[in-house]
Amino acid sequence: MPASPTAPVVSVRPVVLPAPGRGQDLQVRVSAPAAGDHLPVVVLSHGHGWSMDGYAPLADHWAAHGFAVLQPTHLDSRTLALPADDSRTPHIWRIRVEDLRRVIDSLDVLEAALPGLAGRVDHDRLAVAGHSWGAHSASMLLGARILDAHGRPGQDLSDRRVTAGVLLALPGTGGQDLSPFAAEHLPFMNPAFEFMTTPALLVAGDKDDSPLSLRGPDWFTDGYHLSPGAKSLLTLFGAEHTLGGVAGHQVAETTDESPERLALLQQLTTAYLRSALTSGDLAWPDARAALESAPHPLGRIDGKQADQPA
């Protein structure tokens, strides 16, 4: 699958957004190509413990291919060292969603913080992305809701400004599917995907066997199978939770490091975002066709349209 031309990337960090009531202001990394106009925006939510400095294989790749990439540091980041008994801990899942919304609310401030970027960003072409807990956070802006202890859906936290999503290793349903540890300590991991109507690409590894669920790797495909609307599912063969190294190059958490798998993920997510945010763009159907015709594909893509049942 041929790669598209890349551009030099410039970035600035930390850009600090005031966040009253959060306990700490929100720090954000802003990355973008050095040239180009009408840049679409991707807000990238990190997984548990990471920060705005993680996920370079995605953030740098997307920026080099024409996107403005915004990366907030959530309160669970190891860089903030929030105590486990902090009163905010049970609410971090919700604060994470508020972080993403705050970033979107502050697009003017964030683009002005990176020299030469002001006026080059298209605020009407906006996607959210995330990995693991970050995918859970991003899915809330796409329409997913949290079920309470009685199975009733909670508040709608979706954002109509967001028109597409990329959800990497999105945790699945809760209830009896959770391990005892997750059921006790992570009650927010009980999503209802039937409200997640915004188009999205979900990515799952067929070897991602999470200790948070009593099920196997198919747990990470629930968001695709249970949500309505136009969705695509990329299953990466042999991939575990880091999908070949999505969080960073040669990081300790990567147990399935694969440059080839990671390169495929970079290419396919970029193609999806281009087509999802640009009317008439054929990057995604072309990338799908290339994968399907590969003699030894590293993954498989399934898809459903908006008028198909979940």
C-alpha cells in the first residue's frame, strides 16, 4: 500500500488551558504540518497513564499527512501522579470527556499557540481518536453512554461538532463481561453502544486478551457490532493491546512490537480520516481495496453502512 507524501511537522507543548473545577489546568500538545491550509482536526485521547507526549507513531504521522493533531494530558497520566485516593479519581472517566470537549471549545486558542498555524485550521472538519481508555473517552463524544447499576443509560455526552472517530482497542460491554477486578474498581466500564451513531473506524487486535474482561479478544469488537450507523472494523492479525506499537516506538508496554503492523495502522487510519473528513475523497476505499488484494494481508476490514442494523 503506497504511502502518501509527508510534510515537515511542527509542534508546541504544553499549551495550558484554564480548567476551573478540574483541580489542574489542562495541558495540550499541538502538532501540524508546517505548510498547508484548511487542515482538518484530530483530537487524540491517550490510554491510561500516558500523556500528550505519547502516541508519536499516530500523532506525528497524521500531522505529517495534513492534520492538526491536539493531544490533552488527562488526570490519570503518570506525569501528574494523582494519588489513588484523590477525590477526583472515581470521576476521571467523566473529566476525560470534559477534557476533550474543552480542547474543541479552545480551537482558536490552540491554533494561535503554534506559530504560523492560526487561520490554517478547518474547524468544521473535526474527528476524535483514542486508544484503550482514550477510545472509551472518545466514544462518549460519538454517542456512547454509560449504563448505571440498574442498566439505565446515563447522560448524552455526544458532541455534534465531531463528525468521525477512530477508536483503537475500544473496551467492550460491562456487566457480566467484566472481570471481578474491573466490576469492582471500574464501574464506568459499562457502555451502551446503541447510541453511538457517529461514523467511526474501530481497530481491534485478534490477540488482545484483556484482564478486564472474562471474554477474549472479541470484547474489543463490541463497539462495532452493537452500534448503529456507518462503521468500519479493522482487525489486525497477531496484534495485542498496543496494536504493534501504537503508543510509541520501543516502549516497555509494547508486547507485540511490529513495524509492519504499525505502518499498516498508520496508513489505514490516515486514509479513513481523510475520507471521513473530506467529501469525495477516495483514500479509504482505495486503502481497503489494497488491503483486500494483498497476497499476505496483516488484517481484515469489515464495514456496514448507515442504513444497516447494528
